Amino acid sequence: MLPPTTLTERLKAEALRLGFVACGVTRAVDDPLPGERLAEWLADGAHGEMGWMEARADWRRSPKALWPEVRSVVALGMSYAPPENPMRLADEPETARISVYAQGQDYHDIVKKALKALARWLVVEGGGALKVFVDTAPVMEKPLAMAAGLGWQGKHTNLVSRDHGSWLLLGCVMTELELDPDPPSRDSCGSCDACQVACPTNAFPAPYKIDARRCISYLTIEHAGPIPHDLREGIGNHVYGCDDCLSACPWNKFAVSARANMAFAARAELAAPQVGDLLALDDAGFRQVFSGSPIKRIGRDRMVRNAAIVAGNSGNAGLASQLEPLLDDPAPVVRGAAVWALGRLGMLDPARADGEEDEQVRSEWDVALRAPHRAG
């Protein structure tokens, strides 16, 4: 077999060597459809409190809007396929579920390091200016990955790969070079609606549309305030993120965990933590447990808020002794969640609990919003 000869082929071989399992190229031509869909989503308010999505919407609509000189976009995927189905913990109410991608090292660091190494290689081999992006930049990686042939956006709005299922972390390299483009992927969801049916909080108003305000990942990570009461039971035992719609995808049967980057392998203390341990975290303890993890950025208060809701859903009245100290917690969202949880466990009258939580939050939440956030 002859060795790769074109720059694009050699680029893909180097990407594989650096730990990416998927690499494709698309030309940086304006496609109005992703921008139109983004504008519609924002107009509906489905982004919730994620103001940064709206503030930089013009840059997100196309690669050239962000960087006019770009000619090609290299889309890359790194596998984090888990060895076991995350849904196995759904029936263990006192076990706190953490999204698979966050159980190991921070993916921002791992993916960006590999992207920078690939970028250095490309500059040496082909020249030209370039930029690298993970998900902290105003780039719509999923439409670009679909255009580059890595997969398609499924009905859960996440990327689905024929080879890697729903377990890809995405990044991209934008370059001034004109690389050989790959054919775009085709939607292969068919009539399947497993991901939508699996959502515990009905966050999908229609196929290919998500309302972040009902999504457990949004509620437990991005949302800073009290979680709406009508969604708390659906959160179940999720304390950080949710993999239910991803886990339900039939294409995952082709994903091989042995191809996942070992940096994302679950740390023992994050694979299946007990909710009681999370309830006991103070700020220093939170920082110690989640050091080097993407979870660190949400801060202790949100994590303990989430854990209190899980405790309330657990049905285990024995957790009351760990919830009661939280009634005097400095953070109003923690106090409020503890009141609600104790009401759910029969330790307080539920009607009184709801009223007490609402009163605490209304009187103090505005002040808390103006205080410096302790995450990160």
C-alpha cells in the first residue's frame, strides 16, 4: 500500500496519531441554514440564561463571519465512549450520576492540546495562518462536523457517528489553506425517536429541536438559580449533566470504548459518587474532589443544590441528617433545595417546604446574583 501523498491525507494520519478518531475537511463557504436555525432558537428563548450564545450569535453563523480569511475547516472528533451504559445507574437513587465526559480529565485541556499539536504540524507541512477551537469559542462545531463528514446532528441535536455513536468530543482547525474537502454526512436517524423518548424532562419540543430550559444538562450546569419545581423529579439522580438521550441512540452499538482517549476514563471518585458525600462538600472539599475536572467551573453551590434535589428524589429519609445542616447554608439556592428535599422525604410539610423555599429565594437570590461567583 502506498503511503498517503496529499496534504489532506497526511493531515488525517497525523490527527489519528494524536488521538483523534475522526477527521474530515469542509470548505469554509457560507451556509445560511445553521445561522437561520440558531436565530430561530434564540428568538424562542430556548437558550435560557446562556446569554453568551446570543451575544456572539453573528460570529457563530459561519466560519467566515468569525474569521474572513478562512478557506478550509478541519473538523475533529475524540472518542469518550464509556465501557458501560451510563443508564445502568438510573435505578440507584442514592448514586449521583455524572455525565460520562466529565468523569475524567477536563476535555477542554485534552482536546485543545491535541489540536495545537496538529496545528503546529500543519503549519510546518503546509504553511498559512490558522486558528484552533474547542467549545469555548463562538463556533458551531456540530454543523461543521456534519459538513466535513464526521456524522450528522441527530434528533437530540448532538452529533451521531456511524463509527462512534454519540460519544465524540469535537474541535476544529480553521486554516487559510485549501484542503481537499470530504463529502457531508447524511442524516441516518430515520423514524427512530429513542433519544426523545428517553429524555426525563421532555426537553425536545420536536425532532432536531431542544429547549435548553428543560434540559438536565443545562439545569445542572448552566442554570445558576433555583431549578423549577416541575422539573426536579425528572432530574432523578443526575447531579452534573445527563447522558440519557445519548445512551438511547442505537448507533452506539458501533462505538468501541477501547478507542476512547484514556484521559477521559472515569476517576474512581467520579464514576458513581454517593449523594450523601456530595451533600457534605464545603468549598475547599469541592475544589479538591473536582480538581482537574470540567465540573469545577460550576462551583460548590450548584453541585450541592443538585445533590439536594437528588436526595429529595431518592426516597431515603436517612439522608435528612445530611440535608438539615444545609438549611443554614450561606447559599440561598442550597437552602431552598434542602427545604424542598426534606419536604419530599416527609421531614417537612411539602406545602410549607415549597413556601419556605420560595420566600428564601425571593428575598436573597438577587443579592446572590450580584456576588462574585465562586466557580473555577
